Amino acid sequence: MDAAEVGVALNQLAQRFENAEEPAEGLPSARGWGQFLDDPKTHHQTGPYGTSAGLIVSALAGRAPQALEPRIGSLVQSWWDDWKNGNAGGRKLFCQTPRLAFLLLGLRLSHILDATCAEVEDELFRRSLPQSGMWGNYWTSDALMDPTPRLFCSSIVVLCVALLRDVTPDTLKRLEPSVASIEQSLIGSRDLPLLHAAAACAAVLAVRRGSTSSRLKKKIRKIAWSARADLADLGVYFYDFQVVSTNGTNESGRDYFIVPSELLMGIAGLQVGSPVALRERAEAAIRALTANMANNQGMYRSDPEQRISSKNQAWAALLLFLSKGPSPSGHTFGLLWYGLRRERKGNWATEIAFPLMSLCAIAWMSVAFRELGMMTNVMTTIGTIIVGGLYGSTFLRKWFPGR
């Protein structure tokens, strides 16, 4: 998709959210979004995940903060005030670190409630664990919190802090311990679940922007070449938390954070400085997402049997928005291979002239150089296989349609 097509797709997503706004219970002038956007709605519900998703999509579609803050901002502010004032509902919502991180991303991109956004970010950094700089799944108080560094949770926090942002030196200093720990986890872990690996790659690349070690780049390339999921693979991260109930006792709960794994891999691959192999995978994810949205009236649906999730639309919008970015950087060979393999919009030169010239040239070389020894024959044979694999099917489909 080119920039104009991305703009149209994002505008359609934003309009779908605008048509699905729900009134907030107890706040007559406030509105927000719930878990799903499609009908039928069994009940009218607004929550932090759906509302944060709506803010993200609206911001990426170019909606002005002034259009969002009066009605959406008042709901978000009420939730945050409940947290600060010790209200049981607010404490239960925002003791969960992944939920708070996603709220930060929505506030930061939409530029509403800037003072509250700064407070949310400070709260997240205050929860980081002292030794590793990473995050546990929840923090209710210093006495009631998750003391275990969690790779996925920490990666989501870093991504929500750094994505689509010019990270200042002060913020980079605050992020450095956690990013270094995530890098070590990536390098040292074997057989990471795709969801965890995708989140970690996206977090590191969003901060480092290409300034990564060769060892880490090698690991990221290996992850990029791993078995791919499709867009129906909804990565689900379950976590437990504890909160103080209204009667003063500790109450346990369980929640989950959903993000389509392949969309997250795509977001990682579109970061500045990402390896070429990961960029290729990102472009494949964009093509799959575009086809999916075309079949679902401009929305991303993970599966025909699934409802349209508000949160998933935010991840889809982030991938689309990032696709407008510059081409990848890297070593000469990697960029050359990327240039040969990447799919482009069809035109006469790419669909007819260049494939035909390449096939003719390699055929001529196979005949002309066959008397120059075994090594030359091997090289021309390898060239024939590569060029035929790259352009043979394209050429045949163009000249022999339906074959």
C-alpha cells in the first residue's frame, strides 16, 4: 500500500470507531469504546483497552486532540483519578502493568491529557524492578506486587513507551536497564514463543534503531526466518494479579493481553535499522493484513468466526501507519537481496522487461559459458535456479494466464 491508500484505510478504521462510541456509565458527557466494534452488542461497555485502542486509531488517522479530549478524555481522567484516589475499581484496572502500558500508548499518540500521560509514564517507570529494570505483571503496592521480571510484559511496556517517538536522552536512560535485559533474554533464550520473541524484537528495535550488536541481529534474523504464523494466530498472554478488595483483603484475579503475533512481527520489522529478513516478513504481514481488511469491510478480523476486536484494530493501524516509513538500511548484500525479492506494484518494467531480460541473460550464460569448466557451470546453474525462482512464475503468469 502506498501512503494515500494507508491514509484511506486508517480513516475507515477511525470512522468505524466513531460510529461505535459508547456512553460512559455515570459520566453523562463522557464516551469511550468497549471490547468489540461489531454488532450485535449484548451490552454497552467501555473499558481501558477498547478506549486506548480508539485513541490510537484516531490519532494515526489524523484526528485532532481537540476533537477527542472533551468526550474521551473525561472518561480516561475519571479512571486515572480512581487509581490515584484508591478506588477499588481503579486499583483493579491499573494495577495490571500491560493494561497501564497500553493506556500510555493511547494517551501519548493522541496527545490528550498530556499531564495525565506524564503521570502514567512515571507510574510505569516507578514499577520497574531494581535489579533488572524489567517489569512484573502487576503492582498494587510495594508489599503486593509481582517481583519476577517478565519478558513479554517488559517488552510491551518498552514498546508502548518508545514506539513512534523520538526518545529523549532522559527517557533513553530510564529505558536502558530494561532494554539491556530484554536483549540478553533474546540472545540467551532458546525456542521462545513467537509472541514473546515478536514483542522483544519490537521493543529493542523501537529503542535501538539499528544500534544493536551483531549477535543480537543474528538472533533477530533467526527469529525472522522461523516458522510463520498467519493473521489468525492471536497471541494471548495470560497473567495473574492481586489487588486489595473493598473489605481490605487480598483478592486474586487473572487477565490476558492479546496481540496478533504476526502483526507484532510486522511492527518489529518496520522499525528503523531492523534486519532485512525481518523487513521482508513485515511486508508479507502488510500484504496479508491488506487482503484481510479488504474481505472484512475495512476492518481486521482474525477469523470469520471471531468478532471484531477493538484492540486488534489498534495493532493493525500501527502496522499500516509504520508501512509508510523509509526502506530498510543494512549491509550491501542484504539490501541487494531485499531489492530483488521484495514485491512491488506491477508495471511494465517489473512484470515484463526485467524478468524477461533476466531469464534471457541467464539462459545465454548457461550456453555461452558451458565450456569454461565445472566451477563456471555450477555458478551458472545456481544463477539459473535463483533467477528462475525469483521471476519464472511471474513471467509465466503474465504471458500464460490461468496456467
